[in-house]
Amino acid sequence: MTPSSDAPADRDITILLVEDDPPTLWRLNDALVGAGFDVVAAATLGEARASLETRAPRVLLTDLQLPDGHGIELIREMRRRSPDTEIMVISALGDEETVVSAITVGATGYILKDAFPTDIAATVRELVAGHSPISASIARFIVRRTQAHAEPPPGPELNTAKLTPREIDILWGIAKGFSYAEIADNLGMSRQTVPGHIKSIYRKLEVHTRGEAVFEAVQQGLIRL
Amino acid sequence: MTDEASKPAATGGLALRSRKGASRLVQYVLLQAVIAALCIVVLRLPLPEPPAQYRVVDFTLSDRDTTRTVALPDFLDTQFSVDEPAASYAGHFIWSTREAGRAWSVYLPRFTNGVAVLVNGVEILDSRRDPDANRPDRATPEIALIPASLLHDGSNDLVIRLYVWGPISGYLAPLFVGPDDALRPACETRTLIFVTLPMVFAAWRGILAVILAIMWAMRRHEPAYGALAAAMALGASQAFLQTTVDDPRHPHLNAALIASGPLESGFVLAFGILFFTRRWPRVLGALIFVPGMLLALIALFGTPQAVREYSVILGLPAVGVHLALLALIVAWSEIRRQDVPGLLLGCAVTIVLTSFVHDILSVAQIIPDHRLFFTRLSYSAMLVAIGAGLTWRFARALNRVDGFAAHLAIRLREAEEKLKASFAREQERERTAALARERTRLMRDLHDGLGGQLVSIVALSERGEAGGIGEAARAALKDLRLVIDSMDDIGGDLMLALGSWRDRVAAQLRPHNIALDWHAVPPGLPVYPELRPWHVIQIVRILDEAVTNAVKHAGAKRIAVSIETLKDDTGEPRGAITITDDGKGIAPADDAADGRRKTGRGLANMQNRAARCGAALDLISGSDGTRVRLKLPRRFPDGDAAAG
């Protein structure tokens, strides 16, 4: 859980924070600045784009419901312009759908709005170190879509066909509250490889713009949120 | 009061019934009288005869030693054997050569028992070779062509040798000699009525015998069909068995034939008794068949002469008594309950009885006797009518069964649809009720947790105590997460709910620097298909309460959560969740009165929630820590007893 030695120092990590609710913005900003990160705050999509013109951040941390547009658009633009930027969404409660939607367009992490300041900083640090966070509810949400259902569950369309049985087993383990160590022991694999698998799962769930139809379909699904 | 009131009604009803019965009896008797009268009229209708000019009536009778002149018809009382002619009638007829182009015949409309015809000394006919003609009960006519070579101009000799072998006296009706085309139509008519028709009826009875026998075989509880089948079979075989001239050579055949009449009428009577009274009188019933059996015995072992005598003095009265009894039974049944088959049978019996009386009177020469017997003919027709009627009735019963089956199918479909509709209604009602219950629980859950916490936040903010607000708001958020989380379909896998809970607890404990030891033994907990969101909420609230106690009151540094499946006394797998902390214990050890009361209430709350889920909660608290163990039920209860 500790950042590895070759990881960049916190002050070298630039973060673009996009959040329209001032108290939440203050809170997140305080937590990140307090941890030593280089934070640029934006309250609207327009401000965020203006900031991107000058510099691409190492981490984009964005809310999805913004006054002048949808955070999904920003995530897409960011993926296109700067593939190396880590993207996180700010999640309220009970909105696994939103998080998974963001994952399908390229997000690899998320932060709970009410998370403790230390947790917020730790999550960003781990993401930069290559460890995507995943909660039991997100894992549950994804893994339930790998099951054959007579009628698809509500929410965004999720193409889980690319996930390997091992990855699905890992998701089940997380959903049921087993620790990475327990999962690794149970599946007969090294404990260190579990976070890598999770990152890989996020990448596989991302819908690349292979065709307009798929893209549009996903977008439709997201706009409905 | 009631006695007095009911008595006149009862007697009145009786009187009414007897009056009704009497009027029915009168009606019935009148109807039968009309039918008998009609029957007599029909019986007396003259049969077609050839032109009178060909009639030959004057004969010289040579009866053994005596010779006298007779005019036909003539009766001959003496009885002889089959081989020896009883008498010889000698007469004449005129033929002229002008008739040479036309064939001439001798036509004998009726005779008993046998005749031989000689024209100019040459025999041209011997009726004894025709089996049909040998039966006295069949009025078989005979016609014989006279070979042209035998005829000569003027008077020709005609000799009729009459053979008589009983049981009735010899008889020779007026005969005709003339052109064949003038005589034959009358002969054909008689053949049709007295020979062909009985055979047709007999064939018909044979078929009905088979049908009725099958019916009886399939419905053994209705012996009436069996009795009627026996009567039919007997009658049919009797019609096809032929009387031989020299009877002693076939005594069995002879016996069967002679006994068949009384036996057959016995079976018909048995049918009537079974069919109309539905009871069988054992002793009297056996008596019915006595005359027939006696006759059969006599025919087998007695002399031909005795057989003939007894068949008249025993057989005929037996048939008459059977018919009369049958008529009475049918009349009695018809008066008690009027129905069509009974009425038809009654009329048929009247016709047969009338014919029988007519035949007896005719043989006894009380009424003009033409030796034409109609009993068997009418009786055959009656049996055919009964058989056809029963078959018709059977077919109608089958139709009714079909109709009933169709009706039943319709009713069944209706009932099924009604049931379906009511089931759908019930299901809808059940669904609505379930939704309402779910909504109520959700409201209460929100109210219990979130509502209270929000009110605390409001109160704290109003007093300007910012410190407590954060804690209360966090608790509210946690509770909201719990409620939202529990709404998710986890397919009965409590582990999925506990997974989310672990994340929340880990986040809760991190600021307090309390370590969380999570120990889940794969595969974790059993799957509960009946698990509902409110069960999940109760269980997670219990666990939350335990963790909160450990953090707030026990001052624990380490909390261990252990999830495993244990075997209970009966070997059934039971889920168990254990939360252990290293704190200073709660309740008794807590010296603050307020805190004790609070934890006491918290404990009661936990017990209450566990009970609602059918789970068992046991808590051991000491100075070295607290252990809360929640043993999950084998099956989560469907209803919520405490929900009210």
C-alpha cells in the first residue's frame, strides 16, 4: 500500500479537480493540497477545458454532473488528448452505475465524496502508482453483468465478454469482501498481481471508439444517467 | 300443529296419487283395447286369392276304409305317422287344349302337415321335402307346375294325399288349379308374409342377440340385457333349425325346437321383470323356466306322440301365462312411472297377446279357422322392436355421456379460467401487498436511522456545536448507503452485502486507527434464496451496532470479523458472523450511568433485530473484550413479526 520508491513525489503530481458544489470542492481541494499535491480547481466544464489548454494534468478528478455539460465528455477528451492521464470520478453514494459508466469511457478510479481526507490522498497516490481502487459494490455491479440474465439488469451496457474467468473470480472475491490476500491464496496466485488484474479489468471494460455505433450506444446509455 | 297440518296434506297427496293412478290405469287399458281391436281387424283382413274360377273345392275323401264327399276346407282329426298318408282327396279339374300355350300349376295356400299332389296319377309335388312347409307354425304355401304332357283335354284327375303328424289336426284349404301366372302372385304374397318375413326377423334377432350379449358382457350388473339376448338367440336359432320329417333321428334338435317357445317367452318375461322391477324373484323366477325345461326333457326321452301332446298342453299355456304376466308387469310399471319404452312394450305385448288368443281360438275352431298363425310373427316383430329400442336408448345414453363430458370440459375450462383470473388477482394483490410492505420497511428504516441523525444534525447546528455535526452526518450517510445497498439484488448471497459493509467499516475505523481483522472462511456463508432487503438491513445494523459499541464504548484497538459456516446439531450448515474486539468490555464494566443505559438499549435493539430475522445473538463481554456472535437461521422468516 505504500508508494514505491520510483513513484513521483506528491508535489510533482498535478491534479485537475472539477467539481461544481463549492463545499465539496473545498473539501477535496483541502485534502489534496494538504497532502502536497499540485491542484488546479475548476467548477465548470468550460473552466476545466481552459485549464487543459495550458497543461495536461497527471490526474483528472471530476464530478459527472456539471452545470455546462457532462463529466463524461471531459473524460473522453482527456483520454484522446492525454492517454497517460489517470482519470478518477467523484462519486456520491449508491451510484455504482455512474462509476462504471465512467470506467467504460476510460476512468480507472473513483473517490467517494465523503471519504476521509487521508483516504482521498491515499487513493490518488495508489492510482498514480498503478493500483486502481475497487470497492465491493463496484465489483458486485460488474460481476452481476457477467452472469447470464433473462433480462439485462438496468444501467449502462457493459461488455464483459473480454474478462477472463480468473478476472471474474477476482471480482467475485472482492464483491464478497475477501481481501486481496485471501483471493490470491484461494485462486493460487501471487498477492502482488491482484491490483494489476483490477487495472486490467478496468481497461477491458473501456469501450474504445471502434465504431460510431458502439460509441453512440454507450453515450446514449450514459446520457440517460 | 305440524301433525295436524301434515296429515290432511299426506292423505290428500295419497288420494291424489291414487286418483291419478286410477286415471292412468283407465287410459292405459283403453289404449290397449283400441290396439287389440285394431289388431283383430288386421288379422281378419283377407289374404289375396287367385280368381275364383280356378278354385277346386269338391273332393272325394278316402279316409282309410270310408269314402265320402267333402268340400274344402276340410279338417281331419285323425293323426298318423309321417310316412303314411292320413287321407286321400280325389277331385277333378277341366283343362282344354286351348290352354296348351300356358303353363298350369296346382296352388295349395294352406295345409297341415304335409301333402303329395298327383295329377292323372303322376306325383308332381311332395311338400315333406320342403323343411319350411313341415312346420305347422308357418303357413307355407306350395305351388307346383303341372308338366304339359300330363294334361289332356277335358277332365283331369287330381289327388291330394294329406299327411298328418300333429300336434294339430290335419287341414286342407281350398286349392287352385289354373294358369301359373294367375296363381303365382297370391302364392308369392303368402310366401313373403309367412316364410320370408319370419326369416328376416330371425336374422335381425340374431344380430340383436350379439349386440345385447356384448352389452350384457360389458355391463354385468344389468342382467336384463342378458335375458333378452338369450331370448333373441333362442328365437333366431329356432328359426333357422329345420324340422325333419323323421324326427326320432334328431331327438336333441327336436327337443330344442319344441322347448324353444316356452323357454323364449320365459326369457322375455325375465327381461320384463328385470327391466321394469329391477329385482329378481328367485323361486318364482325359476318357475318361469320349468315348462320349457320339462318339454325339452320330454322331447329328449319321450315318444314323438307324447312330445306333440305335451307341447300343446304344456307349451302353449306356458307361453300364454308368460305373455299375460309380461302384460301385467308392463302395465303396472307404466302406471307407476310413464315412459316411452314402457308404453311401446305394453302395446307390443298387447298385440302379441291378441294374436296368441286369436291363434288359440282359431285352432280350437271357436272362430273361423284358416290355419294362419300370427303369434310368432307378431312376437318376432315385438322382440325386434324391443331390441332396437334398447339399442336406441343405449346410443342416447352414450350421447348423454358425450354431452356430459363436453359440458364437463366446458365447466372445467370455465373453472380453470376463473381460477386463473382469481390467481392473477391474488398474485397482483400479493405483489401490491409485498410492495407496500417493502415500502413501509424502507420508510421505517430511513426514519429509524437517517431521520434521527438528520434531526440530530439540525439540533447540533442550532446550538452551534459544529463538533458533533460531522459525526452525525457521517452516520446518516453510512445509514443511507446501507439502505441503498440493501435494495440491490444480491441473489440471497449475504456475502455480497457483507463485502460492501467491509468497505464501509474499514473507512469508518481508519480515522480511529483501529485495525480490522477480516477473516472469511471460503466459501463464506450459505446462500439464502428467501433473503429480503429488510433481512440484510437488520443484520448489517446489528453488525454496525457491535462495531460502534467497540469503537465508542469499549475503546478497542483491534476488531476482528469472522465469517464462517458451522454445522448445527442436526448437521445442517448454519452461517455465523462473529465480531470480537480487544476493548474493556461494555455494559457492566461501563461506569457511566448514561452510557450504560445507552448500551443497554443498544443491546436490546440488537437482540430485537436478531429475533426478527430468526437469528440467534449471543454476547459475551468482559474486561478483556467483547464477543458478539450472530448465528443465522436455517431459513430467514418471510413475515416480519415485529413489524406489525
